[in-house]
Amino acid sequence: MLNLQGSGPADELSLTLTRPAEAQASALRRTAAVATRVLRMDTGAMARVVRVGDDMADIIFSTPLGCIVAERIHAVPSVDDAVVLAEPLPRLLVGAVDASGTERVSLGGVVSLLWTGTAPPASGYTLVDTVPAGDVRTLFAEMQREADEHSGPAGLPPSLLDQPLLQLTGPVEAGTVELTGRVVAALGALGLVVEPKRQDLRAHDLIRVSATGSWIRVDALFGTAYVPRPGGLARIPSPN
């Protein structure tokens, strides 16, 4: 039988850590926590692993909120730009921290054909604006207050999920960008904009919004969200 690359569990994806697990414990545990929260929203969520430079990788998670979210760790994937199911990642990443001397983490079978579209580009973005992360936390808190009366992904009001909550205008080449309740929900529910406890991080507690013709990129202190831009060519997976 013909086996297509990335068509099923015949291909295995692993990560070789380029920094000791204990030295990047916070990043590994944070990525595991994001995976856990994503899986609560969608038990069939996937993770796309993209190499960044010589010694890092972005783990990009699908979500049911119209965006994908990325966490960066010090590791090199055995197969670049490959997709696995997110289900085992919380256990595997926390296990790498708990097991002293871990150098390699097996993530399971590759299922790249299940992911719609390509990964967001690493460069080519134009800065639109920078927003205090506290503003996004306030918007998310307001959405949560209405969650008792309505339901939707992450238990949030459907009326707010599709409503533009932030409108940002940048240079002519970037144009105007709108962030809907779905993006705010992802940033808040997945812990990307949690208020930092360390004093030295509070000066960096900002949301940086940039864009290409097809993608909106939202960089927060604890992760990045990517949103397909209306009218662009970007595509992301739909929830199972």
C-alpha cells in the first residue's frame, strides 16, 4: 500500500531538546498548560511543529475560536512543519520536565494531511499597533460575566464571539485590523494574556498586533495568536 508522507501514524514526530528540560521548565509547562486548555475546547485539537532558526520550534495549536495559537520552546523537530494530535502533549511535555536528563520527546504519529492550509509565515508582517494587555484582560472579563446567560466555545456568549472588540489602524500598507471576541477569548481563555507576576515582565505586558495580506499576528507576553485576515488566502483547521 502506498504511504503518503504525513498521512498517518507510520511517520513519527519527535523533539530533540536543545536546552535542558529543567532550564526551560517554565516554557514546557506553559506549552503543556495551553495544550490542556485547547483540548478542553476541542478534544480533537492538533499541534503543528515548525522549526525556528537553529535551535527552537513553534508548537502551533488549532482552536475552535477562528484562530491558531503558538508557543515557542528550545527544541528541534525530527520532521519540520509536521502535525500531530495534541492529546498526548500535556503529559509528554510535563513528563520531560519531571524526568531528569530528558533529551528527546516522542510526540506520536504525524497526521499533517488533517491540517487545512499552511503555517503562518515567520516574517513579512507590518506592525499595526501595540495595546496594553490589561485592555484585553478587561474585555475578556466582561465576556466572562455574560457567560452565565449564554453558551458557545469556551462557554462564552456567541453574540460577542463574532463582534469586533478592538479596531486598530496602522500604516497604509497594513490598513485597519479588527480583533473579534473570538481572538480575545483565545488570548484570555488560553492564558496568553495572564497578568505577569514578575515585576521585570510588567513593562512588557503588551499586545503587539501586526499583519500581512493574509494573516493577523497577535503577540502577547505568553504566546502568539494567528488569525486569517478577511479576504486573504490563509486557512486554518475547523474544530472536529
